[in-house]
Amino acid sequence: MGQSIIKLPGPIYIAGASTVVGHEEFAGPLGEYFDFHDPKDDTFGMDTWEKAESEMQRMAVGSLLGRSKLKDGDIAALFSGDLLNQCTGSAYGLLSYNIPFFGLYGACSTAAEGLCLGSLYAATVGGRVISAVSSHYCSAERQFRYPMEYGGQRPPTAQWTVTGAAAFLLSDQRESYYPRDVENECLPRITEVMPGISVDRGISDANNMGAAMAPAALDTLMRYFSESGLSPDAFDLIVTGDLGAEGSSILCDFARAAGLDIAAVHTDCGNMIYDAAATDKHAGGSGCGCSAVVTAGYLLHEMRAGRLRDILFLGTGALMSPMSVQQGQSIPGIAHLVRITTA
Amino acid sequence: MHTDSENYKKYVNARAKKSPLAKDCLRAFLVGGAICTGAQGLLALYKGWGMEKDDAAALVSVTLVFLTALLTGIGVFDNIAKFAGAGTLVPITGFANAVSAPAIDTKGEGFVLGVGAKIFSIAGPVILYGITAGTLYGVIYWIINTFF
């Protein structure tokens, strides 16, 4: 039972969303879809990168509450995660809100994990839930790679952590708190979720996380399509986040070999957020914030405008730590699936 | 479908785009060579000012370390290194950057637990094994000179 598609008892509406990004993400192809950015240096007025990341989460949730004119007491729970040790980006960032809080860690899959758990919570407990995530290039570099000013080169398969935070407002009631930027708004809702299962195919190269995560994405997709009986072309988009260029191409190859042709409808948040060739981002974006801001900013806008009607969002994460990599352990991947529809 | 880990690793390694070796080597040669040529010029300059050769050579190293730390501090060195690769890594500039970058990066955690504890987080292995190798070499040198 637990390994099946979970059909929510009623639709959970994504009643609002808010995004905060760094200056490079704002300068990227999707820049116009993001709500707030730091025009200067991505410090968001803070004196450490960790505080900057927390501030981004605080801003994302704060602007969502501000725009919807909802009070802390109107929100049943906050689900939030980030890449920092012990999830302090979320814990400190959301400290000022008087809302029950669950900290999540799913690496780059956290946005989808938060949407899964948040929608299940809203569907069972009832009311409104906020799911938020963040990642910051500088705090992630410090934690997972080298000091900021260290001079080095990275291989072509490496991905670039996105500076971005997003918050989604989930509600069991049909209500909308988006800016009035589209006519005849179609309200996106979550109807099904499918939790991911960790898959480890033995990849131990932290500079090729796309390859570590692709098998997990394949596993979730194969389970979803074999159980639902649907075919990929039933969807406007199957969007993974963030396999990057390398992982996306592995996923499409393997899916085709397994008899599931997704190439025509597949896209990946890591490939969308930067002009990778022009800005030297190698295999594309990654980090919790990547799939979160692309979904909250761009994909939901396209759904509300009626240009996308039914999508599968797969948040993919590489569940390693710097220590597990140093100790030579291979990198397990995970992929949580959320079906978002306006149809 | 490659289900087994060994096959999957082989497949992934075979398809992963490699770093452009020829381009990286050429850039490393040009930038590294330029640094060494510049250092040679400095040596000539310092000797021209009347310094002994050993003193002048030491001052050249100090100058390169200072310039690297300065460029690291103003956020320029990592951009040069991204272009140059081993060209900036191999000369003493790489070592100076590996020490100054963590020093800047960890000041948020304080001067003891941050800068003090983590300043050698990258250069530490070089220092430890460099000194160990130097000591061993010294002992062997002493044995050979004393007994043979």
C-alpha cells in the first residue's frame, strides 16, 4: 500500500507561491518570474551566508503571508528544508513565525518532499500548510566543497547550487493569493503524490550527482506509470529537478530502454534556470532552491495562465554528506513525485 | 537496462564529458609560465637593488604570497584560477590561496574556532606531509653523510 500512488481524498490547492533568488538566477532565462532578488551580492543584508539563506526563507514565507493577508494562526503547519547542517537555514529563517514547524532534509528533492508531506497534512489535518525550501550557492559551497575564494576548476558534469528560496501555500479550500498577472486564472492543485524510494547504483563522484539521482527518478517514474496505466504523453510536462544536463540525458536513455518514452515531454529545472553555456554553469543548476523557484515562479505561472494543464513534478535529491563522500560511500538518490493539475 | 552497479558506473564514466585536457594544459602552461617569468623578473629587480641572491629569492616568494592573498581578498584570484587551473595551483600562489581563502571564509565562526581551526583545512595535508617528508629526508641525509 505505502509504495503506491497516493490519491489525495480531495484536491489540495496551491493557493499561492513566493520566490526569492540571487542576482545570477534573476539574470537567467526565468528571471522575470521571480518575486524578489538581491541586486548586489546575495547577502540579503546579512553578515554570513548562512544568515543570508535564512533571510531568504523568511522573506519567501513573509511575502506569502503578506500578500494573502493571512496571520500565523491561519496556517496549520510549516514544512521546510535546506542543505545546511541540521537544517538551520529553515529553523532560523522561520523562527519568527508562530506556526507549527517540521524541518525536512531531502537534498535537492526537498521542494517535492515538502509538497508531498504538506499536501498530505492539509488533506488529513485540514486547513492551510506552507511548504518552503532554500539553498544558497555560497553556504552550500562552504558546506560541500571549498571556501568561497578558493581557486579551482570543476568538471563538466558538476552542477551549480542555486541561490533561491520558495514558499508554497497549500490549502484544502479553493482560494487564490497570487498577484493578478494572468487573466482567467486556472488554479493549480495537487491530486496525487508518490513518495520516492532511495536508489543507490554505486556512483561515488559528487561532481556527477545527475548520474547518482537519475536511477531514482527512473524508479519513481516506472512505478508511477506502471500503476497508473497512463502514458507520458498524457502530461504536458514531466519535470525533474535537478538532474541537470547529464542526469536528464541518462534518465531519458534508460526510460526509453525500459519502454517509456518521456523525451518529448521531459524537462529539468536544473537545465532551465541558467543559460548554462553562456554563464559557465557546466551541467546546470541544483540545490533545494532550484526546483522550488522554477516550479513556484515559472511552472505555476504557466499553469495559472492555462499553458500547462497537467504536470508531473519529480524532485530528485542526492542523499550524501561531505563526510560520506570522503569515506568513499556511494551516493543514494531519491525522487518524490507530485502531480499538479488544473484540468 | 543497466541494473547492476558495475555496469552502471562504466556506462556513466564512459558518457561523462571529460575536462578539456589540451585547453587546460595550454592555459596552465601560459599562466603558470607567466607567473614564473614575472617572478624571475622580480628576482632580477631585487638583485639589482643590491640584495643577496638568497634574500632576493625569499623576497620573491613573499611578494607572490602577498599578491595572491591580496587578489584572493578582493575576490579576483578564484576567477584567474578558474581560467588557469594548475597554472596558478602549482606555483606558491596556489598554496597562498589555499591558506588565505579559508581564512576569509571562516571569520564568521570567530578567530579561534573559525579562522584558527580551519585556516589549514586545505593546505594542512601539504604542510603535514611536506614537513614529514622533509624531516625523513633530513634524517637519511644525515645518516649518509655521517656514516658513509
